[in-house]
Amino acid sequence: MNSLKLTFFLVSTMCFSQNRSTTTLRPHTYKSSCQAIIESDPPTQISNLYARWDSSSPTNIFDENNVDATQPSFTGKVRYWRDISGNNNNLECIRVNGSYNSSDLADYIPSNVNSPIYLKDSEIISNSETVPKELRSNTGFLINSDFTFVFVMKANNAVINDFNCFISSDNDSDDNESWQFGWPRATELDFETGIPVGNSPKTFCILGKSNNSRFSINTGIPYDNQIHVWVIKVKYGATAASSNVTINVDGNEIRNVNGIRVRMNLVKLFRNRNNSSEFNASFYEFFTYNSLISDQEIQSLSYWLVCKWGVQI
């Protein structure tokens, strides 16, 4: 048994398997290995970090009174989620009509795991699918070049209804380079394979508009309410034909699609590209790099996030 554990942690290409099980990387037998990995903090070791939001950093979560989540007077409502990359690309709770009140704010749910600190987690959630709330990046957030977007998310409702989007980028679905993460409301054809996606079974998809046409990319990952580590890597070419989208989940590359060009702009949680209030989800951590990070760096980040957030693989 000991030799098997040793192989698992030393051979990075075997850290992740396409065959999922109920095994988690957070049992007590793995604590020392996870601690060493998590304390290494690989996001800071990869160049071109553009933005970083971490819900396990309570000093960077603020309520409507500008009180951070470490204080007894913190209301539990998220008005502001500070970027810890040093680039001031913060997330703010905004209503489309420009106003908000406490009932419109996202909720901060701290972990009940306080020790060891490297296993501590927390969540930013919307506890309603009807209240028009969102967390939106500030207006200076725009990348018209290569980028890599890493995020850890869990869908909270195992019953699928009409709400179809957890996270999106851009302020208008007519924008020619906008995208969102969820699934189609109606059956659409996968951009590369031409196979219908969106209904049976429901799977997570990337949807958007590129080269003046709608597109759908089926990840093939069935919709569930488990935590997943997602990596979206976009080569932003001179034209759509020279562009590319690569998708990784929980350490595995699952799609590599040519001919799609999208950008990062106005990252929004709990809304789609039309600014409609959308599906309930928990968000744990995000990174954006304004470059294409390497496959080895993706593996390092994914393994680190799997350990940190207890992702089941």
C-alpha cells in the first residue's frame, strides 16, 4: 500500500485518471503530501498572473459595510471580493440597474475545517436563482490576447431546470467574442464534431459567439454537484481560424478545438452574457493569466487545487 501511495504522488502524469471514483485527496493519510503541495503556492510561481480570487482568504472578502470576513461583525454577505494578484482586478456585487441591498448580495460560507490550515476551504454562493445578483470584475478587466482561466466551482442544484449559466465573460451576447460556462437551453451542435449537445444527457459546455457565429463546445463531463477544477486556455490568434480553445477538467485535457476566438472581459458569476440571473453555484477559487500556461503548469495547478479543495477524482 505504501509503494502505491508513493507512485501516486511522484509521477505527475498519473495524478489524474479519466475513471472517476469516490476517493478524495483529503483523507488524513495524504495530509503531509497535500500540505507540502499547498504551501508551495504554485499560482505565484507562474508568470503573467492577471487576477486571483480565493474564497479561503477571508481577509479579502468584504461585506456591504466594508468589514472583512475575519471580523465578528461581518454580515456573511459578499459585496466585494479582492484580487490578491496585486493587479486590482476585483470582483464586486452589482445589480444591472446599478443598485443593491443586502438581500441581493452573494453569501460567504466559511469552512468548518479550521485545522490544519491547508485544508481550510470556503465558498461564495448565490442562494437564489431569481434574485438579480452577480459578482462582476471591474471595468478594467479585458484581455484581447492569449489567456488561461482556471476556476474551481460546484453546481449546487442536482436538478436541471431552465437556468443554464454559472459564469460568463462580456456584457452583451451580441458581442462577437463572448462566452459563458453552463449548457445550452436547447439542443445545439458541437462546433467541432457536429454532434447534438445540451439535453440528453446534460453536460457542462462552453457556449458563445466567435467569427459572427454562435458556438457550443461539449466538455463531455456530466452535470453533477461535485467540485471540479476547470482550465480554459485560449490562443487568441489574428483570426478565428488561427485561434484555439483547450479545456481541462480535474487535470485531464478533454477538448482541444481550433477555429474559435474569444476574449476575457467582465467576468461575471451567477449571470449569463445577457445579464440574466442564472444558476446557483459555489465558487471557490479563480486565476487568470494573460498568457498560455504550459501543460506542466496546468498539471501543477490542477493537482494543487485538487488537494486544496478536496476534489474527488
